[in-house]
Amino acid sequence: MSNLIEADLRRLNKSKAFYGICILVPAVLVLLECLSYVFMDILGFESVVYADSVLPAIEMRYGALIPALFVGCFAGHETVTGCIRNKIISGNSKISCFVSSCVASVVASIVAQAVMYISSEIFGAILGEGLTFNTELLHYTLIRLGASFVLSVFFVALTYIFACNNGAYVAGGALSGAMVIFGLDILTKLYPEDGVVKITGAKLAVYSFIDKYVPFSYFSAPVLREPKIYITGLAGTLILSVLLGAVVYNRKELK
């Protein structure tokens, strides 16, 4: 398996999708977000660039979407074009292929997160105010890194489930985009400006569960929970992802 992981990391290093989606795109998105504040200020609206407010705004919209798009291009390409089949014919197991893709995707996701942080610091320092690093930001950073790590594995599992189907390219991105929209509704309902939660019953239970235990919500919601809540959500999603990827894909017949 180590040789397979090494080969995937080499392919990652040569991948245009990696450099485009995980390095160039996050940097450009952060820059555009910062420039929007600058333009608002030029137009006469009081709007100062604060890197520690730009970063959460970018994470809320793109924190899960960027790794989803990368996995679709990287692992999705392998499953649709038959590269995985060639690896298996060469003597690698399906599980080894799955694990290797997870490792490569997690590395890409961590790089994308690092680019967001570094870009926010650089553009914030140039155009406005840099990051004010404190304990709250540290906790938020660790949670987002954990969510990015776990969701990368989840997106690989989802992509492998759609192996040999063009859905492998878009499944993760489509789900991530839908969760961004749904997450905004959850954020509005559970954290209203007036502080009064108006939803009740089953809807409140579902929204609260997603907010607590589904890593998609960790990019946008404030850090208000005990660490064990986040650990439970991350661990549960990771276990579910591995089971989906390893069990379902292992039984899937490749064309």
C-alpha cells in the first residue's frame, strides 16, 4: 500500500487540478473577498478589511466545496476512466486504492486550508488588518481542519460509490453546494439576531443534530459546544465514510 500512496502523492504533485483548485482558487477567493471590502470603502461605506472576519466568510462558503471539487477531479477521474481498475489488475486491492485516494485528498485539503489562512493573513495585512490570533480562533481553526480532513475522506467514499459513473465527478460538489445553502438556513434559524429560536419540534431536533454532529456545519457555526461534541461528530462521520467507501465500493463490480 505504501507504494500506491507514494505513487498517488507523486501524481498529486504533478496534478493541475491540485495546483488550480487547492492553491490558486483559495488565494483568488480570499483576494476577491478582501477587495470587496476595499471597494465598499471607496464607495463611501465604512468597511475595513479584517483578516479574522474574511477567513470565516470564505470558510463558510468554500471550506467544504474546495476539497469536494478536488476529490471529484482527482479520485473521480480515476474511477470513471478506469485507472482504479488498472491499479487492481496490477495487484492492489480495492481497499488499498480507497485508502491511497483518501491520503492524497487529505493532503490536498490541508494545503487548501493553509492557503486560505496564509492568503487571509497576507491580504489582510496589505489591505486592512491582519489576523488577531487568540484562543477562540485557535479552537475554530482546529475544528475546521478536522472537518476538512474528515469531509475529504467522506467525499472520496462518495466518489467511489459512484465509480464508473459520471456522478463521481459531481457528487461531492453538488452535496457540498447544497449543504452551504442548507447551512445558511440552519445558521439563521438556530442563531437569530434577536436571540430567539422560533423553530420547534422535529425541525429543531434535526437542525440541532446537524449543527452539533455534521462537520459541514463546523465551517460556519460559532464554537459554542464542548470539545467532545465536535470529536463525536468528526469521529462518527469518519467511521461512516470509511464503512461506505470500503464496504460498498469493495462490493461494487467495476466495468
